[in-house]
Amino acid sequence: SGSTIMRLPYVREGGVSAAPDEVRGQVVKACIVLVKGTEGTEELKKEIQNYVKKRTAPYKYPRIVVFRDSLPKTTSGKIQRNKL
């Protein structure tokens, strides 16, 4: 679902990871850096979830969406998913 999220024009960076969930055990969490001038609203979270849900398997859509100013990266520039 990470590559699907990156297709959205207002997403500058995105990464997905697993987050603990009392009912399911784990759910998909998406951490997103928006392009400058885009506001991270609840409506935008729902739009992202629906976009991914329509294009991937149902279990892959992010049940948690978090907007961030930046994503944690290694010295080589890869996203550190374990820190999302």
C-alpha cells in the first residue's frame, strides 16, 4: 500500500508499517509527508484510506494514517519502518 499511496499528487513521502491492534493483532499504519501547502485533515485521511482500499487487498489499506513533517531515515536515505 506504500507504493499506492505515493501515486497521490499531494503525497511527498510515505511509509507503511504494522501497528498493534487489540482486535486484529496488527493493522497497517501509514505515515505520510504531504507536499507543501496541503493540510492534513480527517477528510484527507479518509480519502487516502478509500483510495488505497479500492486499489489493494482489503487487509492492506491503512487503518491508521498519520501526517508528519518528515520520516525517519537511515544514513543511506531509506525509510526506517521500525520507527514509523
